[in-house]
Amino acid sequence: MANFGVYILESIKNNRYYVGSTDNVFRRIKEHNAGRVPSTKNTRPWIIKVFIECTDLGDARSSEYRLKKYKRKDILKKVIQDKTFPWNH
């Protein structure tokens, strides 16, 4: 069964965040930590901070894109704390 959603990872190496979307969060984290994702391979290892479920992959992708447009660490920290998107407050 697919588990669609948006996730936020934190790099242990440099404390930066990465926002992504997937249909299988456990597989995706393994890919990040194995170095199979070009944008995150140099800042491994990664830990998951939050996973927010979405209705389908399209919803997850659009929510990921919308969240990335904020480009502010304080907003990502709020999302991690509240476990919801800023537009759902």
C-alpha cells in the first residue's frame, strides 16, 4: 500500500533541511542515506524530522513544491513542530 506524503529530512552533517515527496517514505530515506539522490549525497546521513500524509502523489508533489517556495528555515521548523503545512493553520 502506498503512503503518499511530504517529508522533511535534516542532515546530521550540516543541520540543513531537505524537503521531498514520495509514495514510500522508508524506501526514500534509505535512498538518501545510501547516496542515490544527487542533491543530498554529499550531506549524509539524514534523519527524518516529519512526514505529512497527502491524499495522492499529485497532492504530495504540489505540497512539496509549495513548501519549497517559502525558502525559510523558521517556517520549516514550524512545520516540523506542528506536523502540518503552513497553509492549513
